[in-house]
Amino acid sequence: MLLSQECYKKIDRELAKYPADQRQSAVMASLAHAQVELGWLSPQTMKEIADYIRMPAIAVQEVATFYNMYNLKPVGKHKITVCTNLPCALSGGVKAAEHLKAKLGIDFRGTTEDGAFTLMEGECMGACGDAPVLLVNNHRMCSHMSNDKLDALVEELKK
């Protein structure tokens, strides 16, 4: 078993939201809970979830590979995803990304040597008016990110 009993309790709460014959409706939340616990979704983890919610493993993999919020390989402790979609790119997203690349010494899809940070390029986050925007670990959105705010964020996450 790759997942803890606590993670299975969270998945059970998700499953309880749907009729018994629609357990597959909880697949996205189940993947999210597994990723929070393990940091990424290995093929074995996806198979374990598939078996638990009684759906084909390939169907779970299709969901995990379709959405970019799922990590299909190990990432740093802090995954920073910078929106580089056109409106954000024109409003400072590219500059923010370049600043982070220089500060962290990595490119997009790279992880720092200490395993603390992974930098990702993201598509629209629905906050174009707040550009540049980024997500930290898929859960925390940061807006209006100047170089000073980016530096402060990195220092905060290092602690």
C-alpha cells in the first residue's frame, strides 16, 4: 500500500459524495489527495487509486495526464507555476518567470539541486487582471508578483 489510511479516509469522504455506481466521479479528488501525500503520482499510485475506486487503471491515467495540476514525476518541495498565457505574458508573466529562473538557477520543468523548488510554466489561471500570477503547489495563488514579491516568496518558502 502506497497511500496511508488517512489518505484513504479522505478518498472515502470523496466517494461518499457520489452514488455507488458513480465512484469514478471521485477520481480527480482522489488523485489530488494522493499527490498531496506523496508529492507526485507514480504509475503504481494511479493503479492503487484505480483499484480502490474500481475503475480501469488506464482511465485514471488518462485523467492524470490530461490535467496539468497532477505531477507525473517527482517535483521539488515547492512547485511554482508561473502563468505565461498571452495576457499574463504581456503583463509581466515572462519577466517574472525569467526572474525566478535566474534566482533559482533552473529553467522551466527544472528542480533545484536541493530539491526545494520546481519551476513550471502554466496556462491561464483565470486572474489576468492580477498578472503576473503564479501558483505554489497548486493551492496558493500569488498575484501582482513584482521582483521584490518574488524574492520574498522564495525566502518564505525556504523556511
